Amino acid sequence: MSKNPDPLARALADMRAAPPDLSRPVLLAGPTASGKSALALALAQEQGRVIINADALQVYDMWQILSARPSVAEMADVPHYLYGCVGHGQEWSVGHWLRAVAALLATHANPIIVGGTGLYFRALTEGLVEITPIPPHIRAEADMRLAQAGAEALATDLDSATRAQIDLANPARVQRAWEVLCATGKGLAEWQAQTPPPLLPLSQTTPYVLRPQVDWLNSRTDSRFASMMAQGALAEASAALPHWQPRAPWARAIGAAELIAHLQGHISLSQAVADATLATRQYAKRQRTWFRNRMGAWQALL
């Protein structure tokens, strides 16, 4: 036996050594390129479970390649839900996702819920308050102010409790908090203090989080985008170009903005690939930080 087994093989062996309780859902979180989809598939095959997506980009139908969605063959082998089910013109949020998961849990009591969107897992296990929809004119003003002055300008308008609570380095989170305050007159922190009980408390699940070695993960993220390009990522971005909206939630697929910039003639293809590769590394780093800070009670793998 190798002294240094593949980290994914080791993670699967750890799962097999103490198999998760078949009566409980399994939660499997991890950064991009960490192999969580492959682990979920292997466990689902062995234990007869279905798989539910907890990745905010893999829900969109236009991103098969750029979101690293499971292949058609993999999805045919084991039932997969909430993958490629949302069009670019549809409204989609963590609330939509949570309601969809609730419906699935009614017929699939022990799924594997796998993904890299920490906010989805937080809503699932800690609860989610339903906030009044944001009027279009406030969304448009937020978009304009973010483009003109940046997230820092929006953050200065937030109440102190919300500023202390959200990730101020994440422009999308800052914009969301600003919109909520302007639309409702209440800060996001005040809204979240009214959060109802969670759909699936952590104590009722088997939660795993992948914590790979940084060098190993960086190597995988560096090769991932080259693989995506070979699979047709540029054609996928080209198909999205006619309805491209850079601030839309679906436009946050890693590498999409860079390839669109190339297609629009702003940068070379080699520069787009280099920028997208770097963006993948940076995104994985943000995920690792989020998981480290928020998922201390989860069982670590890798």
C-alpha cells in the first residue's frame, strides 16, 4: 500500500471505516476542485442514496462545464437533483433552494447534500428568514452605486450590527445587505435575528467538510481550467454572451467573466485563461476560510 495514498481515496476510506448512519442525511461541503462530487457519487452508489446539489452555480442550465457539474453519465447512474434546473431569466436565491430541498426531503429522507456554497448549508442547518423581495428600482440603484463607487461605499451606509456580521470583502453580500436596509428600513442583522428553526439541524445529519492541503488543491485548481477549456468552456461562454449580465447571480461562474471579456475583444484568450485560473485559486481560498470559520463542528476529511 502506498505511504501517501491519494487524498480522495483516503477520504473515501475514512467514510467507509465509519459509515454514515443510513437514516440520516449526509452533508458534504468542500472548496472548488476538491473532489466532493466524486466522493458524493461513490458514497451514494455504496449506500443507495440520492444526491442533492448545494452549489449556487451548478443550478444554472447554461453552466455544465464552467460550474463543473456532474456528467450526464454520473447523473444517470445515481439520481441527482437541483442541477442545471434554473434558466438565466429565472429568479433564484437561497430561499428558492431551501424550499426545493424541503420538497425533496419529503420523499428522500437520507440524501447526500453536496456543494461548495456555504450560505446554502448555513440556511439549511441554522435557518433562513424570508425577507421582503427587493424592488427593481432599489436593485438598479445598488448596481449603479456598486459599479461607480465600489462595495466600500455601500458598506458605509449599513448599520453597525450588519457590518460586523457580513463578509465586507464580498461585494455581493454587501450589496444584498444594502438593498435589504433600503427596501425594508431594517438592517440584515435585525432580520436574521428573527430566523426560524432550521429545516435540517446539524445534529440530525452526518456532516463532512473537505479540508485539503493547500498545495494539493492549488495543483488541482491550476489544471482544472485547462481541462474545462478542452471540454468546450469557450463555446459555453459564447452561448451566454447574447444575454450576458455581469452582475447577475448566474454570471458568477468562475471563468465566465474572463472568457466573456475575451469574446468581447478586451483581452487575449491566453490572458483570459490565466485570469480564470487565478480566480479559481482565489475562490477556493475564500471557501476554505469560510468553512474553517463556520464549520468547526463538521467532521474534516482529506
